[in-house]
Amino acid sequence: MTAPTVLSPHDTTQFRSVLGHVPTSVAIVTAMSRGGPVGVTVGSFSSVSLDPPLVNFFIDRSSRTWPRLNESSTFTVNVLGAGHGHLCRAFSRRGVDRFDGVAWQPSEAGNPVLEDAMVALDCTRYKIDLLGDHIQVVGRVDAMQIRTAGLPLVFHRGDFLQFGAA
Ligand SMILES: Cc1cc2nc3c(=O)[nH]c(=O)nc-3n(C[C@H](O)[C@H](O)[C@H](O)COP(=O)(O)O)c2cc1C
């Protein structure tokens, strides 16, 4: 067995590197702001509670999208399937129209549901907490749909995981 590489959690580069080994799902959180549709890529989406049905994600306190997402008491989580890495990249870019060329329809709450989302969950904001340099956003799921069955988009060590043929 090779000796483990021991790194420091107090070094942000090393912290990122270690946590980058943990695979995550990729979701685009969307809402309708006064200025129009907004959305941001998150890898921190997860389920929280069955009863009531709660989910959460974490957004950086320095996010420019968060104040506009926060204008709305509802948001929609669009979980991406394999093959939609371009949406992950587009919605994490600054200074561009993230919805340019992206097909979407309004959810029941009016938030963008991306046509290519694998799963979409319409949520009402339930609780917000400051945790370190991030904000934990908990939502109660009001409506949800499976839009396509298939493999998920998985982010791992700075890239998308390629699934081999079974
Ligand atoms: C795969 C991936 C996962 C990400 N996960 C998060 C996340 O969970 N929380 C977050 O605040 N930003 C996350 N980001 C970064 C945001 O998508 C975005 O780049 C950043 O917030 C800057 O844009 P903003 O100022 O509009 O928020 C992620 C980016 C990528 C590519």
C-alpha cells in the first residue's frame, strides 16, 4: 500500500484538491428575478428531509447571482444528465447571458425549467443560514418531475466523469 498524501485543511488549494476527489451531481438553480431569468451551477445540491420534503444547496457569499435568486421566494433545481456539461459551464460563467441559446419553460412557480434537465424540483425557500463563506439554502419541494431517464452528469476532480460502456 502506498503512503497516503496528508494535506492541510487550512490551505484552500489543498482543501479544494481533496474535496475535488468527492464526486458531485451538477444542478442549475434557477429563479425569475425582476430583471428576468437567473441561474447558477451548483455541485452542492442534496436532499435533506423526507417529511417535510426538503432539499438544499450552498451558494458562495460572494455570488453575484445570489442576490437576484434571493429576490424570489421560490427556486427550481434543474439536475443535469450526462452529456450536458456545456450547461454546467455556461451557468458558471460570469459576464455572459447564461440563458443564451438555452431552451426552457416556466415551472408552476414561474421559474425556468431547462429543457435538457434530467430532474426538476420546484421549491419554496424554507430556511437560509450563513455557514462560513457560504449560504445554506434549504427549500421545501412543492412539485417535481423526472424529465429524462439516463446517466447523471458527475463532476469529479475538475472534470466530468466519463462513463464507460457497461
Ligand atoms: C461543477 C461546478 C459546481 C459548482 N458548485 C457551486 C456551488 O455549489 N456553490 C457555489 O456558490 N458555486 C458553485 N460553482 C460556481 C458557480 O457556478 C459560479 O461560477 C460562481 O458562483 C460565480 O458566478 P456568480 O457570481 O453568478 O454566482 C460551481 C461551478 C461548477 C463548474
